[in-house]
Amino acid sequence: MSPIIRQVASRRAFSILTRARQVARGFEPHPFERYPISQQAAKADWGKLVKRTAGNAVLYFPGFAFVLGWPLLAEKALRRT
């Protein structure tokens, strides 16, 4: 091994495990770092959360009932004909 390559390799150690750990942390949905004390936490916007949940419920429950109830609707429709 040449002295130049040996010097570069000794200064910059490459660890496959360290790199794999960094890649895995990149996929995490939450940060590992702590936020600074100077940054205040955001207050919860309860109105927005309730509105979003209610909007989802308006579509979710009738859709869920239709997906599970279509055999009953089909049976009633076929009996009439």
C-alpha cells in the first residue's frame, strides 16, 4: 500500500456499521437530536385536529359500511327482480 493511501485511510476510518446506522436513522420518522431549549414547542391546534378527524369520519364510516354491506344490498336488489 502506498504511503499516501495509508495516510488517507488512517485519517478517515470508514465503518460499514456506522454508515449503516446513519442510513437506518435516516428512515426514522422522528429525529434523534434534541431540539434546543430556545425553541418553544408548538401548541396543539385542537380545532384543526377535530376538523380533520371529523372529515375523515364522514368519509370513512359510510365507505366502510358500503364495503362490508354490499352483499346485503346486492341480495335485496336481486330479490326485487
